[in-house]
Amino acid sequence: MDDELWLFRHNVRRFIREEFVPCQARWREQHAPDPDAWLKAGEAGILLPDLPEEFGAGGTYAHEAVVIEELARARVHFGSNVHSIVAHYILSYGTPEQKMRWLPRMNTGELVGAIAMTEPSAGSDLAAIRTTARRKGDRYIINGSKTFITNGLRAGLVCVAVKTDTSVAGARGISMILCETRGLGGFRTGSSFEKVGRGAQDTCEMFFDDVAIPAENLLGGKEGRGFGQMLERLPYERLSIGVASVATIETAVEITTRYVKERIAFGKPLIDLQSVRFKLAECSTEAHIARVFVDSCIQRQIAGTLDPATAAMAKYWLTEREFQIVDD
Ligand SMILES: Cc1cc2nc3c(=O)[nH]c(=O)nc-3n(C[C@H](O)[C@H](O)[C@H](O)COP(=O)(O)OP(=O)(O)OC[C@H]3O[C@@H](n4cnc5c(N)ncnc54)[C@H](O)[C@@H]3O)c2cc1C
């Protein structure tokens, strides 16, 4: 953190408190944020904070982490990190024309991003996807379905993992194609799922029935690179999940500390009971370790040295700690 990041955090926190927190009950009920929430977020400068200035806010991953943390602290479910993931696919692999076409509109919130990899019969085993995109003249014809897609209802731009070459098995022959969904014939979404968590966020199925997409929407312009692209982008996604977990852990410890100081039982505040202090000390210790670990990952992400194994450790360990500490 430095002065500029603290100021950014202050503005993000205020925006979330004023614009998003009061809407949470409605968002949860409709299983999706209000459509104009994205434009408001764009106007407030909290979308794509770590993209270069010509496309985003010109910050680093530290800015992205601040947004993720503040959303988690306020317990607001808003898929801006998935939006960022899609933008980074375009930034990393897109042609100059693709970047100019989509990133500025994603930055303002006019175009909401989603990434569609998972299928009803292909989750962790991503190489088993069955959605196809067959080249026909200057178009791809997409057929298949996807599930669990975050931002699915609101998405105007979906980065879809497809098989462009069905003659080769497994990971080979997979490509990423960007679909602009507005008025797109043959494309539809299911209703937003009722989930155990993240109730205010839209997560849904997507169906592609002879959907025609201009061939120039193939990410990077070359077929067969999709699986490698997905693997390369996973550390970013995994780290962001870890960042949210640490913010939730710290918030849980803060809320509980406040509560045990206020709550009187057996004639004194709960904090005076040694068993309560023991448990809080354990949780605070792990919160501290989690913070040091995630900060080191953030620094490595900014330096471009975060390796896939460490990012996987962050997602695994920090989410496990999150659930355990919240339960405790
Ligand atoms: C809230 C939420 C949001 C999501 N958002 C998106 C999104 O935006 N875009 C997207 O593409 N996907 C998204 N997903 C999907 C997510 O990526 C998948 O859930 C994940 O890849 C796992 O796939 P699966 O749920 O089909 O389970 P699978 O991984 O297919 O597992 C099925 C079963 O097999 C078991 N299993 C799997 N592998 C092994 C193994 N090696 N050994 C033993 N058992 C195993 C599992 O434990 C499970 O019981 C989201 C999911 C959730 C819950």
C-alpha cells in the first residue's frame, strides 16, 4: 500500500457503501446485480483497475486487489473480477483491433464480460468440452451449452471455450471465441441459479444453437490456442479468489472481536472468558499468516513472477482457512 492506493481504497469503499450495499437485498432476490450497477462501477473507475491507461485505469494488480478486498469486506457479490479476467484474456492474446473494439467499452461497464468454459459434463476436466465452432466462410457456427457462468445474465461479451477442431482429441483443437450477445441469434441463457453463496451474483447456463460469430472474433486470430491460454490465465483467477478470502477472514475476526467485547454473558464480556480469547488468538494468527502469504503473492503478480503452483496454493489454502475461520 502507498498513499495513492489508500486514496483509491477510500474511494472504492465509499462507492460500494453508498451504491452497492443498500441494493444487496434486491440483488439477492433477483439473483443478479441491477443492470445499471455496471455503468455506475465504470463511472466510479472501479472496473479494469489494472489495465493500461489506454484501456483501463492504468494501475497495477494492487488496485485490482483493493477492489476485490473492498467488495469482500462489504460482503457485496459483484463479478468485477471475472470481468477483469476476460479483459486480461483480450489484453494478453487479442489482436490490436480486438483490444480497441472491446476493452474501452468494458472499461465503462457498457459491455459486461463473462468467461464460459465449464459445461454440464466438463468441469475440472476442461479438455473434455463438447461445444463446437465450425468455420463456415467468414463465420464460426457455435453449438453446445455452458453452465455455472458468472455474470451470465448481464454479459454483453462472452469469452467462450470451443472445439474448433473436433478431429483431434483432448486439449488440442480448443480455441477461445468472443461473442457479443446483444441480439445474437440462437443464443440464450437460463435463469440465474439459486446458490449456497454469492446469492446476489448472476450465475447461469448458456445455450448456443447455430450461433454465427464473425471469424475475426477468434481470440488472437489463430485456432487451437485456447487450452494454453486458459492455463496461462489461471494464476490470475486463483490469486483473486485468495485475495477475497483473506479480506473475508480479516472481516470475520474484526466483527467477532467487536462482538465478544460487547456481549455480556455470566456477568462479564465474552472476551473475558479464556476459551474465547484462545479461539480469537488462533484465528488472528492465521489471519496474519494469510495476509503475509497473499501480500507476497500480490507482489509477485505485480512483478510478473507468480508461478501457477503458488497461485494454486493460495486458492487452496486461503479458501480452506476462510471457511474454517468463519465457522470458528
Ligand atoms: C459460483 C460458481 C461460479 C462459477 N463461475 C464460472 C464461470 O464464470 N465460468 C466457468 O467456465 N465456470 C464457472 N464455474 C464452474 C467451475 O469452474 C466448476 O465448478 C469447476 O471447474 C468444477 O467443475 P464441476 O463443478 O463440473 O465439477 P468437476 O470438477 O467436474 O467434478 C465433479 C465431481 O468429480 C470429482 N472430481 C473431479 N476431479 C477429480 C479428481 N481428479 N479426483 C477425484 N474426484 C474428482 C469432484 O470432487 C466432483 O464430485 C463456477 C462455479 C461456481 C460454483
